[in-house]
Amino acid sequence: MNQVQLFAFVLTLLLSSLLHSVDAPSVPAILIIDSQDAEPYKTVRLAMLEELARLGYQDGSTLKVSYQSLGHYPGRAHNIWRTQSHALDAIVLNGTLAVRSFKPLLLNGGHQVIFTTITDPVGEGVILNFNTPPLYNFTGISYPVKVEKRLRFIKRIFPNAKKIGLIYADMPQSRSYKNWLMAALKLAEFNDLEILFREVEFVKSEGGHKRMTMLAKSHVLELNSKVDLFMSPNDQMGAQAPFANMVYQHASKPLLGLGRKDVMEYWGATAAIYPDLKNTGKQAASMVIKLLEGTPIKDIPPIWPATGIAIDIKKAKRFNVTISKEVLEAAENNVVR
């Protein structure tokens, strides 16, 4: 091959590559950042990816998905952003800590953000409320069941429970939830309830919930004779199996769980009214697709999660709690018999 032929060959390759890059459709890219690679974030993330794939956005072919976990270390946010802040069509922030850590980097910036499993997006300043279109570049699905709804559930399932023990970790979502509970207790319908609060140190690590559970044990032992019911906190400790297991093993009072798994996977709770995490993942997928297909974020309003209830009849009998037929029917398949 002479120089002219070599030049023509190289030119053909370059033109072919250029034409291919022009003709090839671009693949949208999203970044998912969890507060921690654990529950409840994991179920939401996997359900979202499954729903995206079902609707034609398959990671590795029609969608490029990048994933990061803060591991409950907010300081990792800047390092993550330095390596991940390339062309992104949407960012999903999974959890209060993820939102709080990335808010300074993203709020009113050029990226479109979906939040999930965040306790208080209004308090965190990423939305104004749930009744008006998003003012900033954030929207999504909140995490907790409204405190009034949870307290009404307690009065319905545990009508004799007047004093409730709540042990929580020193975390932003825990403090928001405590404030909501204290405000709700001022309502006339809850004036016969009292919540005894205890706080444990927030332990920053992927396994920090286990250490926090160990710290919470002394409070369970101290409160056991003072309360009629324990309630799992709305934080990373309360969302994991070790806490419910510990309360069940060391308390003679029932536990109202935070999630479905507290009951259905035998973690230790007698009942739970919970945010439907799989449905939250599907809702997040729907929001992501709307962004990918050009819907302005101001036209995607933030929403509260769908909820469900779960009941363990065996534990209810142990604690002399009678579950009505109406409640069991409402729980549908989420009943341990």
C-alpha cells in the first residue's frame, strides 16, 4: 500500500467513524446517589431501575446509569461530584442526607433533580410545598407516612396505648420527624397520647445503624416499664432489621414498625403503616422518564408516597392486641398469620 492509498484508507475510516457518531442516537444518562447502600434506599433504587427497564430505558443499552453511595459521609459529595458531573439528563438523590449534601452543588443549577426517601423536602429548602409547581430544579417523592396518619393508626390498632417510646438517632430527618410529632400531639384528637423521646448518637458508616441500635438498647430497657408501645424512628436506625429485632428481644411491649419488612420479614414489629417503597421507585421512574422526554421540571409536582399496612397476628396475640377484620382486609396480603 503506497502513501496515497494509505491516506485514502485512513480518510475512509475517519469519515466512517464520523458518520457513525452522527447517526448513532445519543443514550440518556442519569446519576443515582444514595445516602447509604442499604434500606430503604436500596428497594427504591432497584424498583426504579426495574420500572425504567420495563418502560424501555435499560441500563447499558438505552440508558446509561451511574451509581454512587455517600455511605452516610456527607463529605464525600464533593469528591463524587468531581468525578460524576459530566453530561447528565437527570440526577436522583435518594435520602435526606443525599439531598442535604448535594443541595449546595445543585440547587438552581443546570441539572434536573428527582429526590426520593427524603423526610422533609420543604424543610430542606428544595421545594416550597406539595401544592405548587416546583420553584427550583428539584422535585420528587417524600418518604414518611404523615405523622397524623401514623398516630391515627396507633389509636386504631393499639387503642390502649397512651404512652409511646420513640428512640431516634441524632439525624436531620429524625429531628424533623420529632418536631412534626410534637406539633401533632397538640391536636385535640391526640391529647390522650404522650411520646417519651430518647436520642442516640448518629454513627456515620454503612454499618452505623448496628452501633446505634446497640446504643438504643439501654433506652429500651429504661422505657419498657413506662410505655405501652414502642415506635420505630423515621431514620436509618429505624429502617433496618437490627433495631426491630433488638426491641422485640428486650421489650415486653409491641413495636410499631417503620416499613413493610419490619413485619413481613419477621424483623420484630407487630404492625406497620409504611411508605410503599416499590411504588415510590416506580413513581421516581415515571418522573425520570418525563425529564428524559422533555417535560419541564416545573410540570412535575412533588408528591407524598403511597402507603400500606402490615400486621403480624401472632405477635398481636402475644401482646393481647385484637386486630379487626377491617384492618386485616386493608392489609391484604401483608399479614403474618
